[in-house]
Amino acid sequence: MVRPRQLTSYIHYIKIIQRSVIHLKVRPYLITRSLIPENQETPIHFLRHALFEDRYFFRRNHFPYPSTVHQSIMIGGLVQSPLSLSLDQLKRMPSTTLTVPLECSGNQRAKFTPPAFGEQWDSGAISQGNWTGVPLKDILSLAKVHRKAKEVIFIGADAGTRNDMDGLFHYARSLPFHKAMHPDTIIAYEYNGSPLSFKHGFPFRLIVPQWYAMASVKWLKYIIVTDQPFTGPFQSIDYVYYPHPNDDEGKMPVTTMNVNSLIQFPLPYSLHRAGTILVTGIAWTGEGVIQKVEVSVDNGKTWNRATLKRLKERYAWVQWEWRWKVYEKGEYTILAKATDSSGRTQPFTPMWNRKGYGYNAIQKVHIKIE
Ligand SMILES: Nc1nc2c(c(=O)[nH]1)N[C@H]1C(S)=C(S)[C@@H](COP(=O)(O)O)O[C@H]1N2
Ligand SMILES: [Mo]
């Protein structure tokens, strides 16, 4: 029999072995959080490029995958000319390609204390690639939107039940009209130059740059223009910040991504020789652009400016690096902190909220120099 104390030390060894195996460039894989619906994280620490292969893109689903694929989108509601568009028709319209990261608003939820309700994501519910599609505003103008329009609702083909309400629900979300009309809000039909894969929304999905990814509705089936606030459960119950544990006071919708960064190297709990260590990672924001990333190895007493490697694309994450000269053996904590052009900076303590959205506290990586 293994006694609990031994067990913890075994787990400790297994973790060390796993980490060293990963160091030997074993092929990365998605980490499964749930099988049905399929929720899987990206091996974000091991992918150091800007465009992720489809098979390494995180997957976040509320329901089992849809059983039928709809070959056209219907646009209706407060419009003069309701219409239906097939994939071929859409492909004939002028398109745009954007490098956009999608980050689940529940990314890093597992780090909240006290624990927050929901899928316990570590830091891999984020991925990035090139999305090609037609600006939604061009489609809305074909349909001739009524002047009274206030919101646009997007309905996906997937549906299922919820624990908190009776009935069958489609995954559906709305955008305020001005965001729907933004030239970079697109109906995407290609990812990295290939048709969207089924798991990521084939034949078309919405891509809403700078918003958390719940807005980017997959398997898009209906687009409905309305003058009323949309109150579907994925709009008015989920994807709302609830700052208090027991009441709904101060609730706020989840929209743009918080300023955030991630240390990709060194890996947590890794061992290193004294010398120079290239600390690397990524930083991103949903408002403006990343202005600076700072790294601290003395628990925040002093901060060092990291070098930013910007891509041309304005929504893409920024890669950063900082050369750390470390000669003294011992344990260290590396902190990384990003600041964006709207003046937002990562906090030491995350804004706790009941459903665990928008985690963006400064990341801490413990390592040892020996
Ligand atoms: N139709 C549909 N669209 C959806 C979802 C869903 O469950 N159904 N999940 C949303 C959420 S919460 C996220 S984080 C992203 C995940 O996109 P991905 O699976 O392509 O990574 O899709 C969004 N769009
Ligand atoms: Mo999400």
C-alpha cells in the first residue's frame, strides 16, 4: 500500500520526469479538460511561432459537435432584404486576412482562489493564426439594415441542454451594432489558408478581434439584426463578470480581452545552470496594443524591460525576450508584466469573479539554478 505521504512524493517525481521528457522535444499535444463536449488546451509553452497548426489550436465547446453542417448562413431580423449566403457566394466577395489570437475568457481559471466555477483551464486556452473571411459589415449592407438596429445576434448550429434552465439551447451571442460593423469583424471561412476545420466552425465562423473568444461563434447558421438587448443564456447568465460570491451586484458583460502575458521559457519548476537564460514569452491585449513587457527576478522590487518582437498585424500577440544573467545558485521566481497603450497593466492579484473570467494576474514561474 502506498501511504499518502509517499504518494505526494511519487507525484512530485512523475512531474519532474514528465517535464524532462518534454524537454527532449517530444511532440506537443492538446491537454484534455473534458471529452464531451470537447475542451482541450493548447501546449502553449512549446509553440514558439505566431501561427498555430489547426491540430494544436485549443478547443472550447459548450455542446457536442453539431451533427449537421449548414452550407449557408441566413441573415434576417431588422433588415429590408433578408438573404441566404452559401460558402461559394461568400468566397466570391472581397475578403480580408487577419492574424487574430482567440483567448477563452476562462483561460487560467484554475489559478483563482477561492476556486471559480467552470472548466479548470491552465494557461493554454489561447491560440493564434490567420483567419480569412468577409467583413460582416459588407454582408449587413447587402441585407440593408434598418436604422433602428442596436445589436446583431449570431446563432451556431450546435445545441444542447443546460443545468440551470429547461429547454434546448443553441450556442448564440450578440454584438453591439458598432462592433458588428467594425471592418475587422469578419465571417471567416479559412484558417491559415485552408478551409476551416470542422472542430473550429466549418464552414464559417465569426471572428471578433480583441474580444474574448466566446464572441467568435462557430458553425454560424443565422445572423439576426435586432433593436432589443439579446438575453440568451450565453449572453446574460454566462460571460458576465460577477464580482461577489453570493449576489449579482456589480455584474458586467465580458467583452474585450484584458492585458496579459505569458512566460513560455523557462518552464515552471525547471532546473538550470548558472549563466545566461533567455526568458521568452508572449503578450497580448484587447485594447490598443502592447506597449511594454517587464520582467522581475526579485519579486517585483526591480523590473527589466523585455525586447518586443512585433508582427506587422495589429491584433497579433507580441513575442518578447529578456536576457537574464544569473550567477548565484538558488531558487528564483520570474515575473512578467505587460502594459498596453490604453494604460492597463497586469495586476499582482487577479480580479476574482464567481465564474472565473478574465484572469490576468502577473505570471510567476519558479525555477532553480544549480
Ligand atoms: N457555436 C459555438 N461557437 C462557439 C462556442 C461554442 O460552444 N459553440 N464556444 C465559444 C467559446 S467560449 C470559445 S473560447 C471559442 C473557442 O473556439 P475554438 O474551439 O475554435 O478554439 O469558441 C466560441 N464559439
Ligand atoms: Mo471560451
